[in-house]
Amino acid sequence: MLIAKNIIKRYQGVDILKGVDISIAPGKITALIGPSGAGKTTLLRALALLDLPDSGEIVIDEDKYIFPLDEDEMKNPWPDVSIVFQQLFLWPHLTIRENILLPLKVKNIDRTAELKKFIELFGMGDFIDNYPNQASLGQRQRAAIVRALMLHPKYLLLDEITSSLDVEQVSIILSHLNVVRDAGVGVLIVTHLINFAEQASDQIIFLDNGEILETGKEVIKNPTHPRVKKFLSMVREVS
């Protein structure tokens, strides 16, 4: 289980996360929704221990971290906790295939046969040996997702990974996330696609202004918090 308790994160004296509690269970998909600037990406970075909280506690299976914490006192949770950012972070001088395989080479792991399955599943055959600047943003997003999945993470954190994909590719990702969930991986998705969040997740969390206002499977269908109701009403009006 990936658990965060009372997480506080400050930037320049401003609280971005204000005592956030969240848990990511193996074999479950959690969708994190909310307005821009709510602190969603900051929370993902904290959970992956890329940007340490100012206070609070994070538990990753048997490993517990109580903050503030010296970085020398912790071990890197990657690839058990893997994250795909909206910015993707693909090396420009490597092909898409090389980008995907590079983390595995670092760990001296050969999963070439598995990559062939992903290439077919995500329709990457036409661009797998292109460089990132020769691929569309949607193609690069697929590559970043596959790179993370190839690492066999226990917990997969996805930051707006459907933002540049068409309806067909979103459907493909949804179907594959179900396979990932069935394999026992705990998944946390940050998304602005409300319908995708509802279809993909076992649990939905609404974050606003650094605070979790509502949690549950029925958050989108039957919100109870006034702020959540207002946000979802506005989203439906423009969708």
C-alpha cells in the first residue's frame, strides 16, 4: 500500500498541500481530479519522493518516511513507484525504442519480447524507431507510458497522460490500465477528463487549493461538497 498522511508542502512560504491524506491500494485505480493549480502534480511528486514534503508521513509497503527528512535517510522508490509526467522527459538524441529500453538497460534487464507486445497494443510500429522530434505529442505520450509500464512498477502515477490523445487512444489506455490493475499494480491518475476518471477508477479524489474535499466512487455522479458540485457543473457546461 502507498499511503500519505497529513502531507504539507510549501513553496516560498505558501502551503500548496495542506495536510493531504491519500492511499493507493494494489490492484486499484484512483483518479485525482480538481481545478488547475489545486496541487495535483505537487502531490504526485511528493508520493514519488521526487519533491519531499515539509511535513507528514509516506509509507511505501514496508518503508516509512516521516518528514522533514534528510534525503540521505531514504532510498529511491523507483521503479516500484514510477511516474509519467505531462512533460514526458524523453531524451531527444535517442529513438523512441531506445528511450523505452534505456531504464531497463541501466538495470541490465532484457524485455525485448514484451516491448513487441506494447508496440502492437499502442499502435507504435510506424514511429518506434523515430526520434522524439519526429513524433507527435500523442505518440510521445504513448512512448512515455510504455516506458513506465516496462519497468513493472508496483505503483504507477500518471500526470495528465491522456491530454494529447484522441478518443481511440484514450480507450486503448483505459483498456490497458484495466490489465495493469488486474496485475496488482496500484494506479493514481491525474486527469481533467471527467468521463475518463469515472470509467477508469475504483476511487475518485477531488483536490482543491491543496485540500481533499471529497473521496469515493460516486464523487462525480453524486457530489456532496458545494465546491465539488460547482466545479463539476462548470465542467459539464463546457464539455
